[in-house]
Amino acid sequence: MTIYLSDAGKRFNRDWIFRHFTYNFESGQSYAITGPNGSGKSTLLQSLSGGMMLSEGSIKFEVGNQKSEITTEDIYTQVSICAPYLEVIEEMTLREFLDFHHGFKPFLASISTDSIIAALGLEKAENKQIRYYSSGMKQRVKLAQCIFSDTAIVLLDEPCTNLDVDGIALYHRLIAEYCKDRLVVVSSNDEVEYQFCEERINIGDYK
């Protein structure tokens, strides 16, 4: 999978969030989008997901050796995202939520609901409604629905929000084990969250 951005820009009203952004994002690579709070990191990430339209320039998605193009309308099938502003269904138990999510996006090969629950260390809470989870437990669930989905593009917006030391260690294990051949983009101003990224992009360079 490759994402091509050409002279891309996004603005709200008269304020440009980023502009003249030309870049290629490729599978097997990990990218960090850095910058202070409010600088536009999340906006760029949502643009890469196909969920937010650009104000200028273009975005193109290609997959496979034949470079088959995927339309912006269909790219959601290849994207999974974890972000603080995305919620889980708190009335469901963890097992119900994972089974429900699997109906929309299949899990990676050889991954099951049972193996995800075990990987998260939440076996004792699997039949508890998610609304009774701590903020850190909920973040683990968000990471799971993102990383264990069978998608080519993994987008992570402040992925360690509310995680303790063990949760952060889990995050890095999941990235190392399940994201090697995928296109990973991390939006963050905390190096703990993106220290594994080979490429780093300062959003402030595109104002």
C-alpha cells in the first residue's frame, strides 16, 4: 500500500492547517507526525484515512505490485485507526465488542477474539461492560480494534493516552509483532509513542 500526497492542503475557514504537503507513505515503513498540540497532526492523520477531504492538492491510494488504485470512498476497508476522539461501545462487554467489530473488519490471520483478550491481559474483565473499565483498559481495547484488524494502513493518534508503564510496553509489543509489513503513521508530540518510527514529519514545516 502506498499513499501519495501531492501539494496537499487543508484549511478551516481562512486558517490553513497544513499546506503544500507532498509526500509518499509506503507499506513496511512507520512515520511519525510531530508538532505541538493544536498544530494539525490529527487533521493530517484524518486526511490520510480518507475520512477528511483536502482543501487543495490530491491524495491517491495504491495497493499491490500492480499499483491498483483504491478510491477515497473505498479506502476505509484498508484503514484502521486508534484515536482519543473515537469511542468504543461501552454498553457491550469486551467479548461482544470484539465480535461485533470483527463483523465489519476481519482480524489478522490466526487472530481470534480469545487471543486478543489474552494479549490485552483482560481475561478477568472480558464479560464486564466496557463502561466499567478504567481509562487505561479502554485504551487497550481501542488499540486492539485497530492493530488486530486486517488492514494495510494503521493510523495511531496519541496511542498511549491513559496507558500506564505496562500498557505502553504492550503497545510497543503489538507494534513490533503485528505491524512490520504494514503502513503505520503515529500522530504525537511524545517520543515514547513514536520512538520506533523511521520517518519523522514536523507538521510545522507545512504551514
